[in-house]
Amino acid sequence: MKKFASILLAIFLGFIAGRLAASNRQGEVLHTLLFRVISPDGSVESYLFGTHHAFSRSFFDTLKNANDKLMAADIVITESDPAPGHTANDIVNARTADTQWSKYLTKADLAYLREHLQNSPANFEKLRPEELHAALNREYTVNTCNTRSAADPNLSIDEYIGFLAKQSGKRVIGLETAEEQLELIRKDIEGMPPKVHKKRLSRLIQLIKSGGDTQSCEATSMYREMAFDYRLTEPCRNSLMLTDRNARWLEKIVGDLQSSSCFVAVGLSHLQFECGLISQLRERGFVVTPVSTIE
């Protein structure tokens, strides 16, 4: 099993809202993660790409057309592009107060995690329960569902796209700061009693210890196979993590999509549903069409 230290660098924020396949207005499954976006006046061509934060280089490098469109773009837009000193790890490590883990973990689980996380770049004692659960969930998904190869760097697919863009000298824009993302995680479980934190953390720790249950890999299998019904006429189910974020992101990207060739890489769930970027851009007069991801 990969050590937790190797995957905490970017705390998991890949909120996959419900199942990734159901029915949109045509009931059509689209075998792609990539969408062409034409500005309302027809003068600018950009692309949307749906990511899954458990995947990395070994997957994205197989997507020839997505790579080509990334390299052709003038601006690359990702969910987050933290400035030096402002990563999730930096924020956690700068906290002055330790978490009282006895409220949230059994003695056995606490002992296990202190050993498991001893080389983590983030100070375990200063993590919050919801952050720990998010990062453990990411570790569990990566390891159980085999979403990365041994040669993959310590980067999510989003971070890898940002890395490629910067390596090519492109302008990279982050839609949120790491501070904002950590606050979203906190708000998403606001009011959760300590005993509930303890129960769900213990369940996840036991799954990690046992090697996991591959039946939970349905979402990653569907992503790998690129077979989705984007459910574009269905309402979003989480205002905090989807509807509200999508609305803020839309205001930030519309101007660039009208003036520059962009490659926008965000979690796949942010392209889905009525509140998703596909539907919302169409409402604004953009022409958004699926294109092959691999050729």
C-alpha cells in the first residue's frame, strides 16, 4: 500500500455528486471527458476537460486529443493553483492548535494513524477530522481502485495538467485557493457530531487496513472507461459543493473563454447536471459539444 505521505500533498476535493451515469435529455451515454467550447460570436475555441482527482499522469498521457488541446491552449484553468507557501500542507502546518484526537478516534485508530502518517508532509496533529477523512478517502480510492501506476508522480490529474501547462510556459489560473477549499470541506460537514466523525473514520481506517473493497470502485471504473450520461437536465444535489461553486467559477472563466483559447480542467461532476459548466455555458450562448478524448 502506498504511504499516506505520498498523497496528502493535495487534499481530496473531488466531490462526485451521486452516480456518474443516469439519464440526460437524450438518455445518451457520451464516451468522452472532453468538450469543445465555441464563444457566442464564433471567434474563439476552447475546451472543457472533466477530471477525477484519484487519477494522474499514467491516465492523462493516454488521452492524445486532450493532451493536444492542452498544448494548443493559451490559458489553462484548473480548480486550484496554490502560490508558494499556500498549499493545503502549508495551511495545516501553520496552525497553532492541535486537534484533540481522542474525541474523534479510538485509541487503536489513533496509534495506527500516528504510525501510518509519521512521514506525512502535513502535521497529523493539526489536521481536522474532515480533512483527515478526505485525505484517507483519497488514499483508499487510489490504492484500492488502482488508479495510478507506480511511476506516477505525487500529483493528481489536475495538478499534472497544471504542471504540463507551466512546463510549456502557459498562463495557469486557479479558480480557488487552498484556503477556500479547506473551508468548503469544513462547511460540507458543519455540525457533524464527534461520534459520527469517529464512526466514519474508523470504518475507513479498517477498509485501508484490510486492503479495501473493490466493489466501491464503480465510479473510478466508469471514469477510466469514459462512459457517462451527464444528466444535463437534472438539478444539482449539493448547493455548497456544486451549484454555488459552479456559479462562482463561471463568472471567472466567461471573459477568458470569449477572448482566449482556454483549456479548463475541473472535476467531472462540475460539468454535469443543470448547474454544471456545460449547461451554464450553453445558457450564456456558448456552443458546447462533446469531442473524442483520445483521438
